Amino acid sequence: MNYLSAESLAKSFNDRWLFKDITLGISQGDKMALVGENGTGKSTLLKILIGQLSADQGVVSVRDGIKLGYLVQQPQVAGHLTINEIIFDKNNKVASVVKDYEACIHDAHTSAERMQHVLELMEEFKAWDYDAKVQTITSKLGVLNLDQRFDELSGGQRKRVFLAQMLLAEPDLIIMDEPTNHLDLEAIEWLETYLGWPADYFADGYPRSVLPGQRCK
């Protein structure tokens, strides 16, 4: 099953072509790494694939119903947000369901109908172990104080927070820009194992050690 396809992509910068005539497809089960020298447009290509930038030429298509997860090199959000608020982002449907459930059980005025609806959503999204999953992912990535503000974090800490956010959203297709920067060996090895789950990924700057044994292009 094809998840994402790109045909004849081209992008220029300051009257210089970064790349031209790039055609690729990412199918279910694919593990891909984008390798090249600095300044050759790797990050630009990834941003075009996920819709953050427009190509000068060509087209990108994503299969209906496929949820993309993307990790940028330098994540940015409002500085006052806490790690907890970032990880439990409103775009993460499972996190939203868990928050609704917790609000209901702590509200004495929650109606039986409302409680039943939330319980059904918890079952639908298989959200009962979500808190444990949050604890596992954040601890493995060294994200320990969920009440810390974003503007108090170093660049490496910010990258790890958004890596945790992306993994917790459980996307179908993961696109990462230098995902292992700022990770120690233990965290890299854990991420390698974790990415054995049923998601597919396309990475820029991914260590070669993560790729053997996978079907790569």
C-alpha cells in the first residue's frame, strides 16, 4: 500500500536549484534514509513532503486516512507552554480522550451519558495504557519534568520533547529530520527498537546502525 508519493519535485533558492526531478514513493513497511551533504536541500525536501513548503515544480500526494508524524530540526512553540501541554497537544486524539476521561472522573457533576461516551472512546482508541506509554517514552528520552516550560529548555531538550510528542501521536508514517541529534547511545538504541512498531519512516541524518535489517531505499 502506497502511503506517500512525490513526482518531479524541484526547488530553488537564491537562483540556484537545490534539487530537480525528484520522484519517490513511500509504501507500507518502507524504512528510508535521506543522505547528503549539508546545504543540498534535505530538510527542504522533507518540509515539501509534509506540506510545510511548496515545491517550485512537482506534486506530493498522501493517501487518504494516513496520519503523518514529522520531527523538525528546531521545534518551536510558544515559550510559556509546558512539556505536558506540548505532549498532550489537542491534535493528539488519544491524549484528548484521556484528558476528557480524567476530567469526567474528577467532576462530580458528570452525567452518566457523558461518562459512557468517554468510556467508549477510551475503548475505541485503546487509551487505557496511555499514561504508562507516556511514562515509558518520556523517561527513555530523558524528558523528566513535564511541568517545565518550553522556554527553559535547551535545544536538545526541545528536540526530545517533540520526538516524544510525535511517537505518542502514533502516526502511520513518520518523517524525521536528524532525529538522533542530542540523543545518547542508550536512547538511540531504544528508539531503534521502538521503531519496530507498525509505522513507516523516512529520515534525514539517521544513523546507519538503525537501518540494517530493515527494507531500505
